[in-house]
Amino acid sequence: MDNNNLNIEQRLDRIEELLLSQKTVFNINEVAQYTGLSIDYIYKLTHKQKIPFSKPGGKLLYFDRTEIDRWLISNPSKTVDQMQSISANHLVHNGKHL
């Protein structure tokens, strides 16, 4: 494949990504692409009800982008600085000195 074809394919991929980012409701393929998770893993998460989804009519799965965004950042990990600050605040509020 020459550079021109690769460049066109890269541009088309970018256009698809931009179009996907404009959608507010995803199907299973789109949510997998959006999150970077496999379709199998998405199905597993829906089965365990660990990811927000809708199933109108009881068959097809749909995912609200806003809910997926919230879900993606729902369990943040604190930095060392944040944990030290929380610890220091806890000690100060409990009348103990460092």
C-alpha cells in the first residue's frame, strides 16, 4: 500500500472518529469503538449490569454517550499527592499532629 492510500485511509478513520464523537446514542459496535473495549467484554458487562445500557423492545442494546462517559471515569484513582493531602487533613481534623 503506498503512502497516498494510507493517508486516505487514515483520514477516513479520523472522519469516522469525528462522526462517532457527535453521536449521543451508541450501538454495541460503536460503544466498543468509543471505549476501546471488545464487543465480547461489553456484552459481559451488560450481562452483569456493570455498564449503563438500554434495551428497548428487549432485544438490541443501546448506550447513552453521557452515561458511558460518566461510567468511564466513575472509579478514579487518586494521585499520591491527593492521598497525602487527604491523610494530612484527616490528621488535622482529628486533633493529631504530624
